[in-house]
Amino acid sequence: MFSVIFPGQGSQLVGMSKELHAKFDTVKKLFNEADQILDFSISNLILEGPKDQLDLTENTQPAIFLVGYSIFQLLKKEFKLDLNKANFFAGHSLGEYTALASAEALSFSDTLKILKIRGNAMQSAVPKGEGGMVAVLGSNIEQIEKIIEENKDKYECFIANDNSNGQLVVSGNIDNIDKFILDLKSSSIKNIKLPVSAPFHCKLMKKATDIMTKEITKLEFKDPKNILISNVTGKEVTNASLLKDLLIKQIESRVRWRESVMLMINRGVNEFIEIGPGKVLSGLIKRIDKSVKVSAINIEEDIRLININD
């Protein structure tokens, strides 16, 4: 049994999918379509940069989606790999949108447009410099929840991503994040402040939720061809109207990635195929369960190593 997974923000790099774009018409065609849909050359931004523009959330989100979706379609159309045979689809935060489009629950055009809006809404939900995120390493969720709860009179922080065993991300107002980091240091818990400009996946994103509620409500969703695992619940979802509701909640909710992966493994999945730039999710899954097989597809050689038809 296998699952297809799609990465989120942070996986981007200038030149991602360059080899595939140069060689395959399926990728070129989708990149050209995206330029027309968004009314600017996102393809040039992906392939040539500059990095500071690609790293803007409103550009990063549609860019990562475009790369992942293009690779998915390439596998399907030119390599005849039927990834819709997968037992589950899942994506990390914005990667959930790539999963939805690949499972044909949302159109390519609508997904690109909504991610441009989502990126902009999330970027501007909190004034620049007022919010932050910190990665917490080598601890567990119970210990971090306890620190946050015991110090709630001093500061307000939120677990934004439960990524894997020993890797969490916490969001909050920058002053509160700094106070939280002092408590981590006093407990000898390793942490890394992340180079982000907003505190994603917590209630400080309410303005973004308000915008996305209006925009997502306008979209036409279909029941997905594959069973999706929701970031918000860490559980299976197959219903179009529930997908809409969960995508709205996703903006402020914890990304339950560890729980999602554990659910898939407990349902019998022993292989994960990561589609999109980088290998971030592959690394997280190996931390969760070393025994499962993990593949990441970024270049043609990666594709030739995949065999799901036997």
C-alpha cells in the first residue's frame, strides 16, 4: 500500500523542476497556463528567481503547488504511472491544496488563484515583524504543551505544526516567542527561530481566515478521487463540503502531520511518494517510522526509480 504526499512552504528553491520543464511538454504547458491564469510569469520566477521574490508567501504558495501538480501530471501522462491508485493523498499545509487538485477535487485554475489569495492573506494577517515561529527539536508534544500551559500568564504561544517525533513548530507574537525561547533554553530544549514573517497556523491568522472563508465559499469542490488525510483532524476525508470547511479551519489550526502519517501507516501504508520540490516530508516520515519506504520525485532519474504497477 502506498500514499502520495505533497510538501508545503519552505521547500521552494530557485530552479526547482528546471530539468523536467526543459524536457517535458506536460510541465511546460502547465507552467504557461499558470502564467496566463495568474497574469504574471510565475514560471520565470520559479526557474530563474530572484529568490527574495520567490520567497514571498503570495508567490511561494502557488509556485510550490505548480511544481508538485506538474510533476504529478507528468507521471500520469508521460510515464503512465497511475498515482490515483494510491490508498491516500496528503499534503503539508499548502501541500493539501496540491493533494486536492491532484485528486480532482479542485480545478488547476481555481487552486492557483486561491493559493495566490491565501499567500497574500496569510502574509498580511499580522504586521510584518510582529509575528514569528520557532522550530522545537528533540522534545515531544506533551512537554511543549505543558510549558505553554504553565506559562500562559507570561505569554501566549501555539503549536502550529506537529511534524514528526522530535520536531514541532510554535507560532506567536514575536515578543511572546522570545519569552517562550527563554523557557526552552532553561529546559535545555534545542530550538531554531525560523525566517518567516508571520505566525502561521494559529489564531493570530484570523484576518486570513476571514478572507479565505469568503473566497473558498465561492469555489466549486468535487468529491476527491482519492481518500485525503486532513491537516486539521489527522483523519480521512472524502466529502467535498467537509473539505471546504476543513480548508477554512486549516489557516488557524495545528498541522497534524505526525498524526496523519501515523494514521496512514496504521491503515497499512508502507510506502510514501513525495511529489514536489525537496525532500522535507521524506525526512519527517523517516523520523516517524524508519521501516517505511520513502521516495521523493524532483528529477527524471527519481521517476525512473518509482515502480508502483507491480
